[in-house]
Amino acid sequence: MPEERRAIHAYLTADSHEIWHNVAEEAGVSLSGFLEALAADMGTNPPDGGGHPRWNEIVKAARKIDAQRRRRGGGGN
């Protein structure tokens, strides 16, 4: 029996959407495979355990994006 799979749904800017797909394509992988590999890495190097060196910068940027969207009433969580 195949492993259960679940979908991720996100609202991205057109630029972000294009970047995700371009990076995956340039690497020769599907976006799903890319996200699965990132999740596996986060499991091995959990963000709350320090993760990777730039993790704190990325989380700060994500919080800023979320706050901006909330202020505009844009949702998109």
C-alpha cells in the first residue's frame, strides 16, 4: 500500500512561486521532492535545536511577511 500523502497549500507572490519552481527545475527535481527533502533535513536539524546557520534569519523574514499580510488583511497563512 502506498504511503499516505498530504497536500500543502500556500498563497505566494508570483515571484516566490516562480522561484520555487525554477529552483526545483534547475536542480532536476520535482517541487514535491524538494519539499520532502527539506522536511527531512528539518527533522534531522530541527529549527528549535539551532537548525542551520541562517534559520533565524529565515524565520524573522517569514514573521515579517506574515505580519505584513495580517495588516493588509490578506490572510494567506
